[in-house]
Amino acid sequence: MNSQRPVNLDLRTIQLPVTAYTSILHRISGVILFFGIAVLLFALDKSLSSEEGFEQVKAYLTSPLAKLVVWGLLSALLYHLVAGVRHLVMDAGVGETLEGGKLGSKIVIAVSAVLIVLLGVWIW
């Protein structure tokens, strides 16, 4: 084993490409959606159980914390959707080069940011 090889374990100094960030964010948004569905299903169950349950859920959704949670879940959904469309486009053979992958990642981040800001304006 070569003991002279460089080892960089300081995560603050590692420079990842933009494609790595979009991939990591795509996975994180998927995990957020997985757990967020449990919250949404609980709210749906409570709202369908009775008229009082519906009124409680309706009252909860007017609070700023609930709006923030809904905005976070919908933001994760939008990012996951845009990044998923990028993957489908790449599966069709478009943007498979290194330059195309970088451009696609930048487009995903830009489109997602615009959609998430517009969503925030709509919710608040």
C-alpha cells in the first residue's frame, strides 16, 4: 500500500462539481417527500374522519409553521420533479456529455429556484 498518496478528509475543502450538488439534492428531496407523505396522510385521515377533524386541519393549515412545512414539502416536490425530468431527458440521449450534464444541472437549479420562489409567494 502506498502511504504517500494524498488524503483529504476535510469536507469543507472538497470542491464538488455542480452535477454532484444536483444529484445530492435530488436524493435529499426524495427522502423529504418520503417522510412528508406520512404527515400529509395523517392530515388527510384526520380531515376525513369527521367534520371537527376537518375544521382542526383547516385551522392548523393557517398557522405560519404549517405554511412553512407545506412550502418545504412542495419545494421538495418541485425540485424532485425538475431533476427527474432532467434524468428523463438524459435517458433520451440529450445532454449526456460532461458539458451537457453541467448545463443541465445549472438549468435544474435555476428553474427550481424560480418555481420555489413563486410557490412561496403563492402560499404566503
